[in-house]
Amino acid sequence: MKISGRNKLEATVKEVVKGNVMAKVVMDHKGTELVAAITIDSVDDLGIKAGDKVTALVKATEMMIIK
């Protein structure tokens, strides 16, 4: 599958916390914790579970810097 996004981070799923509609997917990328909020349907469709190797695709329309 080809995709236009360029900010792809290989990660390992550490935890999946399901709510009523949304799920929090906690991942590890080279020692850095990444967290994504996705629908429970997406978690179930992809079969995401702890220990899975995934690719986190980051698409941002805005970036801020604080110093």
C-alpha cells in the first residue's frame, strides 16, 4: 500500500485502552512513547493488541515550538 504521508514511525504497541467509542493506543518508538486516539472499530478491524509491530503515521497541519 502506498501512502502520501512521510512521517512514518515504526513502533511496538505497549497497551490498548478501550473506552465506549474511542481507544487509546500506547506505542514505543525507540524508547519514546507515542499515543494515538483511534476508534474502537479501527482497533478491532486492524486487530491491534499489545506486542504488535505497527507504523504510526503522523500527519500534522500545525507545529508549535515553545522555548
